[in-house]
Amino acid sequence: MRLLLCALLALPGPAAAAVKVSAPVSVPALAQLAPLLGAALAAPALSVPSPLSASAAALPTVLPASLDAARARVLLARAAALPALAQARPADAKAQARPADAPAPTKALEAVNSVLKQVTPERLSAMSDDELNSVGGLILDAMSGAAPRADAGAVRVLAEAAEARLRPLAGRPALERSLYKPGNDRHEEEIEVTGLPEGARFSKTDGGTVFRHYTTAEGLESIRGGGGLWNGFVAYVQRSSGLWRKTFKGLDGVFLTKPGVAGDRVGVPARDFPHYVDVRLPAGLPLIELEEGRIFLVPLPARTRGWIAELYQRWAGGGGASPAYEKTVADLDSQGGPGPALALPVEVVASGQAR
């Protein structure tokens, strides 16, 4: 793996132009990313064990999805083409991105591939500068470990990429695969579904319709404070209690219902999510109605729980995984690596205690 990793990271990328001193102006996120990505892609190697070391058997046999360099190379090439890159400098030293400030190569590539998890390099290449700058801001947040900014433009770009992936499934029969068939025990059958539920409808948000989102006390405080609605950890699920549970692979994002629909009717137990917030969404976002009048989805990549992301990162760095979690990290890698934390900005209309 080390040889493959070194070859990928050592490939020459487009060089960032020298920054000239001029009047302070705002630097686009894409230009701020340029030296960080340039430093990452120029790294001679990552800190992984030698293939000849005793721990080499623990290394993944292929390049981890989170360290793929393809998207980073697209961003760097587009940044090098920005006219402002050779003229602008940040308004203050804190904002200035210098190679000396660059995160570890792994951190930089992980941030790019997490935020852009469902965006192909080809789609990324076709984006406008404005779109790249909006998602670039989220990548900078991820690199620094900051909470994601609630950016409607960035969320729209990522939601449209998710929608483009899902639309071809409309009207096709869903494919089901049984992951667990119970014997004489009382467990439900676990079924993985690829496709959309029957009757799913695609549309766009109109900016005026009011939706309801069930949350915790902490979540309600964050939403009221402008933190937006965060993408969820789990995909859309259908369940027949005691018989089966169907998880729809790839149907992730921000789940909503309508005012008046109780949480327990849409799989949200009041004991775990005792509060609700009624909101209006920015206009023009992709929206999928999964169950008529009851369950709506703004499609986005799923967020990965912190402890699972840490297990994956240890595995990707050559540390291996315990037998109990080998399948977990392998499955996550097959899905493109850890997913990002995203915040969808909303207008709060009302909130209260769930009943």
C-alpha cells in the first residue's frame, strides 16, 4: 500500500501561483484551499508502516477511499485557474492559508473526500467557481475541526449531487437483500434495499412550505441559534414490527415531516426526541417525498458517528481493526469513507414539546 500511496501523493499537481501583496481583499475558499491541497498532494508519503514491517499485515490491501487524491487534484487545478489567486491576499493573518499551516496530508484528503463523498470528480470539474467556493468553505471547516457552517448554497450543491445519483432509481423495482434471517429467535429479519420506496416523488422546496423536524433539547437550542438542521446518521427505514426491518441504502440526509404528524408515526420516538421545530427551508433544494404527506428527505450524504470515524481512520492509517469492527470499517470504505457533518439553514416558525 505504501508504494501505491507514495506514487499517488507524489504525482505533480498544478502549482499555486505566488501571492502578491496588495490591498486586503476577501480570498475565496477555493484559493485558501490551494496551498493546503498542494502541500498534501506533494507529500512524499503518509505515516504508515513499511510493507516490510511486522505490522504490514494490518494494512488495507487497497488505497482507502478517504485518501483518494482525484477530487483534491480537481480542486487544485481549478484553484490555479482563479485570476484572484495571484492578486488577492487575506484580510488578516488568521485567514491566510500557508503551506506551513497545512494539516497533515491525511487530514486534508479526508476532509475533501468526506464533504464531496457523493460528488464524482467529473461532476466536480463541471461546477462553477461559486459552487466550488461554497463547498470549499465546508472543506475548510472539516479540516479545522470546526462545526459546519449553515450554508444554503453549499448544501444545495451537495443535495443536487445526491439527487442526481438517486433519480435514475425512480420507477425501477427496488432490489432487496437479506442480511439476517432469524431462526427460532424473536429478532426481525434485516433487509438491505437498493432503490426507492414505491411512490417516491422528486420535487424542489418552494421556500414557503412549513415542515416539522423532531429533535433533542440540545438540537432545538442549536437550531434556534442558527445552527441549522444537521444531516442524520442513518438511512430511511421501513419496519414491520416483529417481522422485518428494511434499510434503504443511500437514502440519507435531513428527514422532515409535516406539522400535525406525530413522531411515532414516522419512526421518531418521543422519549428520544422530545422536542419539535417547525421550519421553512431555502427555496430550490431537492426534496424527495418518501411517504405521502408524512416523510420528506433533503438528500445528502449520511454523517458518520465520531467513534466509527476514528476506527476507520486508524484502519486507513495501517493500524488495523479488531475482528468485531472489521466489517464495519470495510463497509464504510466501500461507501466512500466517513461522511460529513452538514448543516441546512432554516427559518424557524415555531417550536415546542413533542406530545
